[in-house]
Amino acid sequence: MSKLKGLLLTQGMHGMISQVEGLAKALDIDFIHCKVETNNIWKIIPPRFSPISQTVYKKIDQTDFDIIISCGRKSVIPSIHLKSISNKKIFNIRII
């Protein structure tokens, strides 16, 4: 059986990166780290008031993953959106 593929989403801060990478290594998955960058107006609006769509964040080109591990409040919307547009079963893990 092949290894699961993971997508790690953070804001790019070192503490967040170490948390998601540590969990990915503990789960023994192959992973790709992506830094989440929000678009202009959405930087100041809390995620609970943001729509779950591509307009909130800059495009993430990764499409082949089985698990999303995210950390940080700005990575919530991209993780929910990527899971909803995927055509396969995706596990979404959020570290708070």
C-alpha cells in the first residue's frame, strides 16, 4: 500500500510549521507545505465572517492529497474550501 499524501497549510510562522510537520511525520505521510496568503480585504476580516471560496486566499495549486493538516486562523477557510471541492474523501485536521 502506498503512503498517504498530505497538504500542510500554515501562515508561515515557525511554530505553526513545526506543529504541522511534526504531526505529518508522526502519521508517516508524504507531505507538501503551502503557505496561506489571504487577499487584501480578507486580511482584516475574521474567518468566521469570510465566505468559503477561492476569493479569500491566493490559489493553492496542489490537487493530489489525502489529508489536510492546517494550523492558524487564516488557514481555516482554505482547508474547508479545498476539502469541499475535492472529488475524493479527504481528512481535514486543524491544529488550534
